[in-house]
Amino acid sequence: MMVFPGIKQVCSRESARWQRLFFALMAFQLSLPIAITGLVILLSARLPSMWENLGLTAIAGAFILGVVIQSLYAFAHLDRRWFACRSAAESINSLSWLFAIGAGAFQDNGETSGAAFQSTLAEVEGELRRSGGVVVPEIQAGMEIPNVMREIRALVWTRKREIYLSERIDDQIAWYQANSKRNLHRSRLVFVMVIIVQLAGSTFSIYSVNAGLDGAAVLGLLATLVASLIGWSQAKQYSELVEPYHVASIELTQLRNLLVKSSSEQDFLIRVSEAELAISREHTSWLARRGIFRSSRA
């Protein structure tokens, strides 16, 4: 089984950490308007002055929390750190496979390939510091090339192909397919939830008119809930990721067929480079959708 340099695990771990923090804060921020609207509805029920003061204080606190979270987005650059770490992890993943297979810039069988690989890892680490401002001490100890990578590199090309197909291509195709389906399901779920809340709002509005009720506060809460659901869906980019992941899985499946049909080592190495370029291209598109642009390394 393929083993990657330690720097890859560090970058993946940091990417997951910043991603979790980013979306946790976003979920909390999107829930604040709902909470504020709910408190306003409670305050409209003519509560005792003590409870009314507590409610107003809670509303003020919610607004202050919103300012704090927005300031974190502006100055801590949580999303940039997440993107930078993910970009570094993906680059190292692709570079590691190219080195282990002996493709791309690492076809030379001498020590120069190992030195070139480690030099490229250092470039990725430097880019991580510059673009994301991420400094992780363990990265410096993660530049060594694992023995497993050297062992794969020493195998005959047909055996390399078996490993590459099963551990890289098949795994990546499965990942694209699973995430395309997951995003499609979640996109549809949010769509249905928004429709249900909007129907509830229209129904309650008609009922309030006929019953002579003042339903403005409740309708405001429902409208806020709709806005929060749409905001969450757009932040997660459920709809936007369905098609790119589906297309990437189809492209990799086609490249897999070409890899299986490789009749020589040189043909196989060319196909490996093409596959890594396809994966890198999809990831570059993923970054571009978030306003980050970089050149492909594969």
C-alpha cells in the first residue's frame, strides 16, 4: 500500500481542521439571524420586564457575536488557510504518485529524481507559507521519502500499473462518484427544505389575513430561515460540485481504460502523467470556484 511523505498527512490534517472551523463558524453565523428573529417574536408577547431585558441583552449579544465572526473571516483568513492546506495536500499526493511510478519529471532512475522530488516538496511547503500563512513545525520532519515509495519505484512497470490503478485511479474515481452523488442529494434536500418553508410561509400568510392575525414576526422568521438555508447551500456549493465531480469521474474512467491498454512502459508513463494532470485540473477548478488561482504541477 502506498505511503506518502509525512508532509502530506500534516497538510491534510490542517486542511480538515481549518475547514471544520470555517463551516462551524458559518453555521453559527447563519443561525444568529434566526435566533434574533425568534427572540423578537418572544419579546412581542409582552413578557415581564425582567425577561424582556434578558431578551434584549441576548439580541445585543447575538449582534456582537456576528461582528466577531465577521471579523474572524476578514482577518484570520480561515478559508484561505483551508484552501492552501488542501492545495498543498493534493499537490503532494500527485507528486508522490509521479515519483513512485517514475513518471513526469521523475523518470530518471538516479539520485537526481529523489533530490528533485524533495526540492519540489520544499517548494510546496514554501507556497503554503506564502499563500495561506500556515506554518506547521512537523512539516520540516515530513520531507523524507518513504521506503514504500522507493520500493514501488523499483518494481516492473506492469506491477506499477496494478498498484496505480487500484490505489490511485480506482480510489479517485470512487471518491468523485461518491461526492457527486452526495452533493446532488444534499442539493435536493436543501431545495425541498426551502420549498417547504416557503409554502409554510405563504400558507401562514393567507391564514393570518383570513383570521385577522398579526403574523409579521413569524413570517420574518420563516423568511430568515429560507435565507439561511440558501446561504448554507451556496457556501457548501452543493449544486456547483455535482457536475464537475461527475465529469472528472468519467474522464478518469476513460483514462483508466487507456492505462489498462498500455502496451509499453513509455506508453504507461504518458498515461500516468495525463491522469495526474486531469486530477490536478479538477482541483485547480475547485480552487478557482473559490477565488484561488494556481498553476498545475502535474
